[in-house]
Amino acid sequence: MLQLQALRTNKDQIIQALKKRNFDAEIHMDKVLSLDEKRRSLQTDLDNTLAEGNKLSKEIGMLYKSGKTEEANQIKQKTAQLKEESKRLTEKLNTIAADLEEALYQIPNVPHESVPAGSDEEDNEEVFREGNIPELGEEAKPHWELAKKYDIIDFELGAKITGAGFPVYKGKGARLQRALISYFLDKNTEAGYIEMQVPLLVNETSGYGTGQLPDKEGQMYHVTEEDLYLIPTAEVPITNVLRGNILDKNSLPISYTGYTPCFRREAGSYGAHVRGLNRLHQFDKVEIVRVEHPDNSYQALDAMVEHVKNILRELKLPFRVLRLCGGDLGFTSALTYDFEVFSTAQDRWLEISSVSNFETFQANRLKLRYRDENNKTQLVHTLNGSSLALPRVLAGILENYQTADGIDIPDILVPYTGFSRIE
């Protein structure tokens, strides 16, 4: 959530910057600033009313001590009126404050200056590419056919148990999945990230804290009786670990990693681009989260990008990195890099990671601050990234490592799997 002070002082610059997102912010900004003005006016009226009531209460005490009971009782009538007025003002202030917060929730984060303008994924900017795309020949199969041929992932069985988008991993498929999780976590902890095991359901406050609510409410599974949400990513519970904290400046940066299943109610569509592991309602992901001093957050973002690059290098998968344009940028992000791995059998790029800097946008919602050298509290910057999302990484391995009579396992994973080939 954007800070009110920034909206008051930099209204025109923010409106202009949000045009990169194709977002017309002027109406939203005018609403926010109007509500803020009403809120501040009401707060002043309430403060004055409370101050007058406190002053009269002291006078009443003095009058009673002086034996001026009748005069004191007359003033008490006025204090009763002031109490009613303060109650009315408080209720009105609370309503305006709630409306103001709701209006602020409708405004996305301001894009970083390096974000290119654009409407959709076609306008994203490729900033890096590495790896050789293997020559597989005409007999190469997409991963969903390989999964069936070698009986390692059963999509029909998952549909029988639950529905489409909930696959069952079997035998070496399950072991390969587990190997990837362990490998990703080991890489992250070796890089200094503290491993966390977190709940898979979160409350509404946590969803608002990281920006999934209200923006992505329709994509989240909602347990209505307890008013809890199944997590769409480990980012939500891991970042909320620190919600409401005031951190010592010397404790920064804070780096966490965690593995969780993730759940998303994405809109259904048909075709090869969503077949097999390409789009699921339940999938596994290892996440990295950083809490940084504002001066260091973009250096940290670059380090996170390099960290994911190194993992993909070790897996020996061809990949590229995209800087997302304004029209494709997530609601809460100031700058996002997407990683894509090339699927040779499908002849297309598959997104496997997003690494983002949210600057103060999440921290303002989370009330997550640090104490600076002047003992004043300031908002931190939060960052997160997939390191990595498993389905499309697994798809890339199955397709790019396939041979005529089996699937080879990347060398780096063999100590984790205990086998070097699926036949």
C-alpha cells in the first residue's frame, strides 16, 4: 500500500508513473486525498473535543473541592454533551478511516524507473539468456506423454481423487519431486537463508499484509467457516512472520526460505499451454524472502536473480530472464524479473520463477519497520522470489533430458534421487 505522505506530496509524479501500468490513478488519488482530508479534519475536531472535556473535568474537580457543587453540576452537563459528541466523532472517524484504507488498497505499487512501458507479456524485456537448447528430433514427446509412458505422474488419477490440476506423482516421479525440493532448500540455506516451515492456511490479515487480498481474492481457496485461506505461495506466511515488528537496523537483512504446497484457483482454459504440469491448482514451490534496508534492496534483488541463475546453471537447463513491463507487473511489485526455461518438446518458454522487489508497499500494510540511527521508525523493503516453482522445472527436465529409451537425471540431482535415469 502506498504511503499517504507520498500521495500528498508527489501526487502528479505518482499518477504519471502509474501510467506505465496502464492504470488511471487520478480518480483513485482524488478519492484517497479527499478521504484523508476529511479524516484529518475529524481527527482535529475529536482532539479538540476530548481536550475541552479533559479541561472541564479538571475544573469540576476543583469546584467540588471548593464547595461549589451547583456550579460543578452545571459544567457536568456540558461534559456529558462533549462525551456524546466525541463518541459521534469517533464513530464517523472510524468509518472514514476504513473507507480510506479500502481506497488505498485499490492503488497498485509505483513501478521502478527501469520498468519498461507495455501492455502485456509481449512487451516484456529480455535481459539475459543462457544455455543450449538440445536437439531432440521429431520423436520428442511433451512431458505429459513422458509421464504416462514411464508411469511417473498420473493426471487422470489426480482428477479422479480431486479434479483437474491435482496430479499424483508416483515412484521415480515422486522421488524426483522430493529431490528437487531438498536440492532447492539446500542451495538456499547454503546462501544464508534461514529455513522456515510455515502454516498452509492464513487468516485475512495475512492475506492483506502481503497484497493477495483484495487483489487476488478470486484466485485463492477460501475456507469459509474459519475464514482462512489456502496459501497461493509461501511468500504470504513467511513474510507475515514479521508483521507488526519494529526491527533493529543491525538485524537487517533478514533472509528466509521455505517449502510449501501452493493452491491457486486460476481461471480454466484449454490447449497445450495449460496441459500437464503447465498449470496446476496445487503445486510445490520453494520460496526465498528478504527484508532489507531501503538503501540495499536493489542490490539484494540483483543477488537473488544471480542465485536463481546459478540453480538453473547447475540443472543445465536453457533459460532466459525477462524484466516485466508495466502492464504485466504484479499489483504489489515495483520491479519483477521472470525466469523462463525452454521446453524443447513444446517449443516454447515456460515461466518457472518470479523475483520481485516490493519496496515499502508490503511493509506499509504489514506495519513492518526498523529503527534508524535517529531512533525513528522507518518502513523496510520486502523482496521475494521462487527458488523454484517445481512443476515447470520438472517439465523442463523431463522434456530436455529425454532420450529415445529413457530420461536422464541432471548430475546435480543424482545424490538426491539415488538414481540417474528413468526407464
